[in-house]
Amino acid sequence: MSGEKSLDGPVNSIRWEMLREGIEDYEYLWLLADKVNKLKIKQSMEVASPLLEEAAKLLEVPSNITAGMTEFTFDPKPIYKHRESVARMIEMLK
């Protein structure tokens, strides 16, 4: 080691990848919540649609993913399944 830097820029790691995925999950949920709120305002005089009710339910984190700050799944499948459902709903509400 000559004392010079051997790495330039951020170094990719599992921790960085998981942080990125968490930020993406937050963005998906924010987008869905925004769409639901805007549609609720538009439909305030109308009867709520089943699609809007389904979208609002997706904003709740299912218990098979987490039941609290210290109780959560180690299996990524339900997380990815819920993420896909949220993404599909965002697309349907456009």
C-alpha cells in the first residue's frame, strides 16, 4: 500500500443495494398515496370505486411482510409481490 486511494467513488455493496430498494419502495408508496388522495378529492361527491378501495388497501404493509419494527420476514418473495402489486396499481390509476 503506497498510501494512495485505491477506490474512486461509491463502492457497490449489498447495503447500498438494499438502501436503494428501500428508497424505491418509499417512492412507489408515495406515488400511490398521491394518486389515491387526488382521486378521492375528484370523487368526493361520488361513490368510492372498488379500484380506489383496493389501491388504498395496498398502502398498508401486509402482516406477512412486517408486524412491527422488530418483526419482519426474511423471505423477499412477499416483499417483491407487494411491490409489484403497488406498481401495477399505480399504472392502472394513471
